[in-house]
Amino acid sequence: MNAFEGLGLNENLVKAVTDLGFNTPTPIQVKAIPILLSGTTDFVGLAQTGTGKTAAFGLPLLQLVEAENKYPQALIVCPTRELCLQICSDIQEYKKYSRNIIAEPVYGGASIVMQIRALKKGVHIVVATPGRLIDMIERKAIDLQKVKYVVLDEADEMLNMGFRDDIDFVLKNTINRQSIWLFSATMPTSVREISKNFMRNPQEVTVGKKNTANVNIDHQYFITPAQSRFETLKRLVDFNPGIYGIIFTRTKADAQDITERLVKQGYDIEALHGDLTQQQRDKVMQRFREKSIQLLIATDVAARGIDVEGITHVINFELPDDIEVYTHRAGRTARAGKSGICISICHSREAFKIRQLEKMVNAQFHRLDIPSGKDVCRKQFFFFMDKLINADTSYGDYETYMPDLQKKFADISKEEVLKRVAALEFDHFLKYYENADDLNARTDVRERRFENNTSRDHGARRERPTFQRDNGYARLFINLGTKDGFFKASFLQFILDESNLKKEVLGKIDLRDMNSWIEIDKSAAGKMIKSMDGKKYNGRLIRMNEADGGFKKPPHEGRKRIPMNENRY
């Protein structure tokens, strides 16, 4: 008996999931499906990515929509094109025996004319990204008046990407809905506000603890000097020869720079960032899914919604500022019950961030030493030897060549053959790592105190670290803030992209509603001011200047002087 039968699903849907090899529902499916089948209950489901959320809402929708009425009855809103297509593909499989139900994806980067034409033919379920959906509504190409069920998938990601106004607009235009189903990996304040503003006594289900990371993920971090970050990345990749993973950077400039450097050194890697056309993006993702490339390097915005099976590693080239961003990055691995590794490359000043992340995601992070050159060579050597021993010789007429091979190697011992095979395969590694430097940052007193605290019981109260402020920093004011649609990660990426500076020159950032303060190395302050001041963002003139001892009123702006003590970090 298939356990899905006990959830109240009809025979056609149970048969479809059985054909897919699913006999036991995941925890979120067990808790969500019976509630959602009522069709009239607002619902909040908190669960990590890769836990079967699509089936949790997709199966009930297929059972609830009325096949005879060919107009949009269900609307699924998700953050990215990739996730939109993935959800639609999954629904196609679930409706294998419910052929009269039509689901249509609506997303940017494709012909809107073709999508409008498909909607006019009649659909039951629309899966859409926020931007293209708003475009369809404004063109009156889609009628939401009869939509009964609205699903917000990856709600926290959509809000992090700045789609709050779009979501509000959609919910205000589905006035005859019977229920809203909100699914999210985390529950920040912004997601909670949607629940309060638009939902009626929602039933909330949590799988695992809120804002926690997947228990199957091993969180590792390596501390290195800031200038050794790239070499550390390269060494960690070399130390994991079977790696199939995603490397996250803060900016598209970093993503492109690292990709170019690694490609020149022979690595199978491609970048995914905002400068790519949709066609280029599709090509990169297709190659990655087919494992034609071993590594994908991406910014957080570009990687939203990526759902690829079998990712072994996620590498944070730099730690993100927001806990939700870290959770989503880590969630690209260890999907569908598998295990995975999330690696973070840090410098010594970021040790406190690791402690904050540990507390927030309720998981222990393990500090490891960066492998030495000899460690890398040894790991690569044994990985190759395992491949050699396990090589499949059942295909091909190798026996034909054996007499010649035996004659050729008659005077060479087995040990000598193995040595020469190793020399051919590892000559470049041995030369590169022959005199490799130690990339580990020296541990100071503060870090040792952190390590001692970590070695205690994981839930114990830790001593709060104190840090002296670096007097080599200048403090800059800028008249942009959260009211301009920024979150910490997107704001950081914006200022780095515009100024073409590296993250290492920045200190702390204090992001406010209408303005922000930025700590920056004094040597880079002038360049940032020059690149930002006087430009426009969404029609608003940007003002940036150095705040020496307090905020200096910019020209033409009648704001009050803000004393220094109001801007403490």
C-alpha cells in the first residue's frame, strides 16, 4: 500500500506518485496535504528546500481544481524562472493520470506573446514569477478574479529579492480567493507581515526548527588571510576531486573574475550572474545539470531557485551578512535526504560571524585546517587510483591489444608502470604544490577563546567577544536604505558593483530606512564616493559623503544633523 493513500489523495494522483517511485511522503507532505485538501484554510509551511514542498502543494491543487472550468483557478508565485519551470515540470508528472488539467509557466526571458496565447487557450494552474505576472495583469492578459488558491513558494527568497510590492499587488488582485498557501524556508519579519496582512487565522506547520539548517549538512569553515582567499578556494576544490558544487560570491565581478582564473587553470567551471542573457543562463544551467561542468559559481541573486540533484558541496567564497542568505546557500546541497557539505572561507575578523550563524541555524560549525600541498596531492593520487582500480573494462575488445601490451611492458616491473602512470597524471599537481605555502591564518587570543567556547556543550552560553574598532576606516553616509528596496546582501552587492571595489576594504554597514552608513578603508573611501555621489538610483539622486564626527548635511537636503552617538554600530 502506498502511504500517500492515507493522506486523502485520489486514485489518479496516488498512481502518478507511485510511478515516480514515491511510496512514503516526506514530513512536510504528511502535515500539509490533509490540511490543504480542504481548500479553505490559509496555510504557512516552514521547511527547508529539497524537502518535497512542491508535491505538498501541487498534489492538493490538482485534486481541488475543476477540470471542466478552463480558467485560472490556482496561482503559484515563485522567485525565479528556474524554479517556475521546475514546479511546472513536477506538476506535469503529478497529473499523469489527470490529463484534462492544464498548468502553464509564466516567466520573464521568454516570448510574452506566446505565453499570452497559451493563457487564452485556457489553463487551470498558472505558475509565475512576480515580474512577468504583474506584466500580464497590467496587459489584462490574465484574469485573477476566479483564482481560488494562491501559493507563495520560497516566500522568503522573493522578499529578499525585493518583490514585496509585487506580492502585495497580486494578493490585492485575487479578491475571490478561498485560501493562501505560503511556503518558506525561514520566517523573517517580512514573511510574518504577509501572514498578518492577508491571511485569516493561518494554520502553521514547521518541519524542523525555524531558520535552522538541514541536519544532513556538515558546516565547515576555514580561516585564511584575506589576500589568500582565492588560493584557499583553489586548494579546497583540489582537495575534493569528486566535487560537484556551487561557489557563492557577493558580486558578479567576483564571480566572473574567479571563473576566468580557474578556467585558465583547466577547471570545469562556469559563472551565473546578472549580466548573462536568458539564453546564456539556460545554457550554463543545462551544462551544470548534465554534469558537463563540475562547478558553478554564482551570486545570490542569480542562484535563486536553483534546484539540482546531487550537489555535494556549497562553498561560500565570502560569508553573507544575512542569516537567510546563508540558509538558502547551504540548502542547495543535502537535498531529498542526502548529505552534503557547506564550506565557508573566512578571515580572522569574521570568526564572530561563525558564532552568530551557529546560534541562528542551531548547528555546529567545524573549523578545519586548510590542506597542505602534500595533502592535496595525496588526496588526488588516491582518488585517481580508486578510479583506475574500478575502471569498467567490460566494454571494448581490450583482449585484442593485450599481447602487444604485454610485450611492450615485458621488461618493466608493475611498480615502475604504476609510478609512470602517477607521473603522467600528477606531474602538474606535484609541480604546483611542491613548495606550497601554509594558507591557514594564525590563531590569536580571541579566536582561541572562541574555539574553547565551541568545544563546550553546543547549547551553552558563550562569552561575548569584544573587538577594537580599526582606526584605519573612514565612515561614509549614503542616502539609500531599505525604503529603496535594499536588504543587506543586495545593498552590499550594489555598492561593490558600482564602485568596483573588493569586499575586503569594507567594515560594518548600518542599513537604515532612508539612509545608511558604511565603514571603508580610508585608502578606498575617495574612490567609492567618486563612483556613487551624484548618480541616480530608481530616479533618486544619490548623495554620498564622509561623515567625520557625525553626519554632514549634503547640499540641497534639509535634514537635521545626526549626533554621532545615534549612529553607533
